[in-house]
Amino acid sequence: MSIYMVQHSFSKPEWLQEWNDWYANNLKVFMTIPGIYTAQRFQALEGSPPRFMAVYTVDPDVFESKIYLDNGGGGKASERFRPAYSVWIRNLFEGLLEVPKVALDQYLVIKDGDNPRMRVNDLTLDVLQTTGFHQTTPMRGIKVIVEDQLKDIPQEEGLTIYRPITAQMKPN
């Protein structure tokens, strides 16, 4: 299994609701595609772009499948929103069998870097190795936290805290 992360910044606020509605439906469509096992969408609490992120557990062969491509995979379904993408980053990672579920009252800490033992204060992050697509970071640490832990997370380069926009979805 692989972890697929798509990060965006969206520059047209007048389109934002339409884009969010479209994306929520697109996640449901992706849950019908064999080879996609989980999907969840997030928004950054603060910080520099990218501000939005979708995270999937996938079989990496899914990206070459006809059903994935026919259902808008690879950015085909979102083409009408492309003029509003000021950032669009796609990375594929190895290191976990499945993306951790992030409840709607939890947060996902993401830290990019090259250290195979990533920490943020007392938190040890699960480290993923970048294996495909844009490969914008050699490694990415991830950790699910609760609200009480937010105060202990410092602002630092390469670190973003995301809150869920959707619950984690799985195929029916």
C-alpha cells in the first residue's frame, strides 16, 4: 500500500464553496474505484501554502487503471478549477499500510524533511518515504493529535497542522 497526498492552495474565494462541494463528491467517486481504500480531506490551521490536502490509502497501480483515469484521476475531473490552483502538489509515500484515521475533533501534524526519525517536541512522528509524483520532500512525518496537544506544537519550517474537513471514507 501507498499513501497518496494531494495538496492545494486555492486562489479564488468566490469559487471555494463550489470547489469544496465538488471535492466532497469526488472523494465519494474515488471510493468506488478498486485500489483506493481510504480518503480524507483537510485544511491547514494556518501557515503558508498549501492550505488544503486530500490523503488516500492506495494500491500504487491504481493510477494506471482505466477506471481511475475514466473517473477523473490525475487531475482530469478538477480541470475547471485549475485556474484557481496557486499550488498543486502530488506526492506518493511508503511507510504505513494505511493512512491513520483522523476524527473530526482531532488534527494531523505534517512535517517535511530528510530525517528518518522525526520529532516535534515530545511527539514521535510516523515517517513516510517519498516514492512518486512530484517528490517535493524526501520524507514526511505524520501524527494524529488532539486539541490539547496543539499548544505544544511550535511553528517551524516544513511543519503544518491540518484539521479534517471530511471524515475518513472507505469503500462501501
